[in-house]
Amino acid sequence: MAAVSVERLVQELERLKQEMDAGRLKSGEYDQRLARVIQELRERGLDADRARITAALDDALRRGIITSGGREHLERRLGLK
């Protein structure tokens, strides 16, 4: 399997936020789906270096796609911290 692109990661995070904002996901469901996204990333890897991943997470935080806590969680789970 090919590595996951940073763009796809951000798209998945955007999709989760939109579904959460629309009320289609409860908090527990959001957590489960995010865990699946992270598991896929850990299995397949990301096709970017640390700086590019960090920049993408910074941008997602700035645009309100993720919270600062969500960013920290992703960094820990992806081994960036």
C-alpha cells in the first residue's frame, strides 16, 4: 500500500470536522473515526517529512479544522513529539 499524502490527511480531518459541526457525529464517534485515520497513517505512513506534516497541522489548527488539543494528540500519535 502506498503512503498517505498530507493532503489526504487534511481532507479527512476536514471531513470529520464538517460531520461533527453538522451534528452527524457524536464525540465518541469522532474519536473512533480519528483513531481509524491515525491507525491507517501508522500502518501506511505519511509521504512527507516532519516539517511538511507540522506545517499541515499548523494550517489545520489556524483554519479551525482541529483544536490545539487535537493537534497535540496527532503529533504524539504520529511520533512527532
